[in-house]
Amino acid sequence: MRGSTSPGTPTGSRVVLRDVFANPDSSITDITSRTGLPQSYVSECVAKLRDDGIVDTTVDPADRRRTLARVSAEHRLVVGRRAAVPVDAGLALALGDGEPAADEVIHWLVALAARLESAEPGPILRQITAASR
């Protein structure tokens, strides 16, 4: 989740955020079990992440005493925008600026991207989609 938290974010908060990202609509108890962090600390982290707009929380409809956490839609957009960086400059630097090899690699990557956009979702995307339901 590159760019999702500042370098000053405590490690525990990053662990909680990663767990919430991987397991949407998890209860504090579920996050505590998976991370091994104390329940009070997980609750504090989720509250801070919620206050920062990174995590949304809802009441569990099956057990109104439980709070469920998921990464906010807004935060997903922020991470997506930060991650969507053109690779042309990095390729040119790695392969040598102005080199025909860089232009050829960019050409093939653009062609590959076009093919992937029109294809059916692959097994990894299907797994991610199924897990988020």
C-alpha cells in the first residue's frame, strides 16, 4: 500500500492497516487474532485510522456490539493515484535515455496493457474479488 501512510506512522498501525486492507469488514477481535496485537491497541489504531479518513467503520448488523473496519473508498483512490505513475522515465533511466531498447520496451508494455484491459479477469483478480465479498 505504497504511499498510504507517512513514514512516521507507527509499525503497529501499519500492521493493522494492512490487515484491514487484506480482510475488509473485519471486527476488532478478528484483527487482534490475526495480528497478535493487544485488543486495546488495535481499537486505538482503528479509531485513529478512521479519524484520518483511511478506514471506515460500521456496526456489525449480526452483532451490534461489534465494530467492523474496512479501508475507505477515498483512501483506495488516493493510493491508486499515487501508484499510477508513468514508467517511461524509470525505463529510460534503467535502459539508457534515448536508447532504442527503452522505446521498444515501452512499445511492448503499451501493447501488453491494451491486451490485458480487454481480457477477462484472471485468477488473481477473481480471488481478490471473491475475498472482498
